[in-house]
Amino acid sequence: MDPVPTSLHVAVITVSDTRTLETDTSGGLLVDQLMEAGHIIVQRTIVKDEMKRIREAITVGVKEPRVDVVITTGGTGITQRDVTPEALAPLITKPIPGFGELFRALSYAEIGAATIQSRAQAALCGTTLVFILPGSTGAVRLALEKIILPQLDERTEPCNFVTLLPRVRSEE
């Protein structure tokens, strides 16, 4: 029998000018899939596509001692309103470039060259993992299934974020 995976505490933030909790399919997918994997949602918010609001929402998650992971959806494209990467930038203590690289490689297999428009990324902000994802439900599903959920499960070998977080916290 496999050991029960460690439950992490997650904040989910949707960046959108138009979505509500009822119409937020990408945020809903994040919540459903994370809970199904045994994680605990401690915060779910929707913020407008405004740098100050996005940064404030991410900061609340990063500074909340109970939150292990912050995941945003939306605002990673290239239009003037897409500012999630810029909002995150001053909070980063260690970028995790492999996430964006792998996400775009996997995404290319599904949507082709359009994946170049995504600025999805991951980083460590203090002792909190932060993932910023595109707003599309397909992109969220891909990131969750192929990268995030496996890395948030300590049964993933040879390594995963769950086993690294205690070391990150002890080094602070």
C-alpha cells in the first residue's frame, strides 16, 4: 500500500477582469484537482489584471505561514493587460526556469508554435513555491497533470518539491 501523500496548503489566484467564482473554469479546475490530490485550499481569490492587485494577492499568499504553494492562472500572455510575470518579479528569491521551459515544450505538442506566447513560470518566493499559469483551462490541466501535481507528491522519484520544502525552510 502506497503511503498517503503529504497535504500541502495552496492559495489559488485567478487573474481576470471578467471571471467570477461561478465562471472561473481554470481556477475551479485548479481547486478540484489539487483537492483530489489531497491538498488543502486555504485561499481562492480573483483579482483584476492590474499589477498592484496581482502583486498584493501573491504577497498575501507568500506571507501567509500556512501557505506552501501559490498558483495563479491568467495574465501570462503578451498584451498590455498581461502583467502577472511583472507583478511576481520583485517577490522572487529563486527562479525555477525549468518549469516554464518544460511547460512550453509540453504545450508545443498540444498547440504548436502558439505556446511561444505564454510566459508561464515558477519561482521560490521566500519559502513559498509560486507557479503562474496561463488562463486557459487546457493550459492549467497540462501544467497540473504533467508537472505540478507530480512535483507536489513526495512519491515522485527521483525528487520532488515536497521533500525539498523542509530543507528550504530550515535554511531561511
